[in-house]
Amino acid sequence: MIARGIVPLIALGLSATAAVAQGAGEADANSKNAIVVPADFPWETITAEWTERRYKVEAIRFKARDETGADWPGADEVMVETNDAKGSTVTNEIGGIDSGDAHEFDPALGCIIGVRPGTVVLGESSVCDEAGEPGPFSFKVEMWEKDVIGFDFGFCKPVGPAPGGHIGPHCANDHRGDDFIGWAELFFPIPDLETTLPNVGDSFTETVVLSPCEGDDLCGPGIFGFPDYSFTYRTTRLADVRTNFRDELRVAMQRSGIAIAGEAVAAGLRSLRAPIERKAEPELGQTVALQ
């Protein structure tokens, strides 16, 4: 959120980037664009306001293009977990998934981005807040096949959500013999969101094929090959929200625990990333794809 607050700062003739780069507020005097911002600049006094675009992301379905293990002995018992900047969601066990099967979520109960605070179950009680979230944002999705072959040693005991956050009541992988199915991390930069969802109420659905390798490591297929699953989600633009720099700064400081306003601004700048392609495919009938 701090990143969007930098725009009105520039309009006021302040260079937050220069302030962070110099640390002590000593910009290069030889640069014609240099603006000196003192190290103790009173960020909390800025009253700049702007209209912020808001969004939500909801789970639509997953599909077993090829289930784990051999197809004939039985079906997969699946759990799906998502993680974003404000917490996590997780399904209960979804059984009876064979190769070619798809599980449909109720989108109204499958919120991933913009989740109301509290403990939620994806597909059952994960509801989006009406205000949604500003871009940019990202989330990670993981899927596990449940195989209980050991004792519960308490390796996965979720603690209540952080203030304003959300969390699932259990873990998709409880470390009792579960088999990894796949994962994907999906990034939504502001330019993509604004291009693909230009109007309030616009929505866009796309599907990503999950990587069967944990983390970024290379992995080899088991005796029956890789599991092959896809995950489909929908992004919707919600009503715009009027906001201001001081409110955004205060919320960011509360969430991060950073007590000094200038350090919170610097942390927001450091967290900015270059756009990363999602490698997702749009649903049929949609002509513009988010990158």
C-alpha cells in the first residue's frame, strides 16, 4: 500500500525514492532532478488523498488432469491452501478426485485476496470483504494429497490470525505422510490489473497449471509419473475507495510493527518487485490475458 502513496508524494514535489537511497537525506546536488528530503522528514503530516482501485480474487475450481499415483487403485483426497500478504486459507479434505475430475468452488465462499479477517475454510466460509484489496498483490497456492501414515506430532498447529488477517483452521500438509501435488505463485502488478479490469464490476478468469516440484528445485517423477493439476481463479474489480497517505501509513506501521514512519516508507519501497509473468491461461471466450 505504501507504494501507491508515493504517487501523491511526487505530485507534492517530494522524492521518496531519493530520500531512501541517500539514507541521511543527502541527494546528489549535481543532479538536476535531485530533491533533498531530510532524514527526519515528518511523513505522518502528509495529507495527500487519492482514489484507489480495489480488487478481489476468488477460487473457481481445480482439476486433476492426472491424479497422484496409479489411476486404478483409488482416488485422491485433496487439500488446497493459499497464502497472501494478510494470511492463509485452506479447504477441508476434498475426496474422490480421479484423473479428469474437477472440483467446483462456490466463489462467494472461496475468497483468496480480500478475505474478511478471521479463521476461514476455503470454499466454505472464506468470504471477501466488500472493500477488497489495492494492487499490486500476489498469492501462492499449494495442493496436497492426504495420506495419513503416521502419528500426529503437532508439527502443524495454526495460531489465530494476525490483527486484520485471516488463517485456515488447519494445514494442507500436516506432515503425516501427505503427498505433494503442486504449487504456483501468482503476481498481479498494477499495470496488468488496470489494463485488464478497466471498469468497476469487470472480472477475469484464468487457469494455471501447478508445478509438481516443491519450491524451485528440479524434481524427478515417481514410479507413476508426476501429478498434474490445474487451478482456476477469478479476479474482479470492486468499487473504488477514497484514501489518504496518513491512513495508509498508519495501517502499514501497525501491520508491520515498524515504529518510525520513514522506515515504514523505506520498507514499502524495498518490497516493490518487477512484474513477474503468471504463465496462466484465460478462460475460453476471454480475449485479454493478465501477464
